[in-house]
Amino acid sequence: MVALHIAGLPVEEVLLAAVAAASPLIALVGWEISARIKRLKAWVRRRPPVAAPPPEPP
């Protein structure tokens, strides 16, 4: 089987290095998304309930 190479390095090593380099950024993005979801849930909880409109007279 022919091994694939990128710039003289095996593809597996290049992909592993790319994932290792990107993992802190991926973690920060996940952290930011979870923080935004928590803020949205807190905003929904503290928002006053919307009163129902009065019923129409017959």
C-alpha cells in the first residue's frame, strides 16, 4: 500500500499536528458557546412573565 505524504511527512502526522494545534481554539469556542447558553437561560429565567390579554366581552 502506498503511503500518502504532504511535504515529505506522513499524512497522519500532519493531521495529528493540525488537531493538536487547533485543540485550544476548539476548547475556547466550546467554552464561549456554553457561556452564551448559560447567559441566555439566565435572561429567560429573570424575564418577567408576559401577562395574557384580557378576554373579549361577549
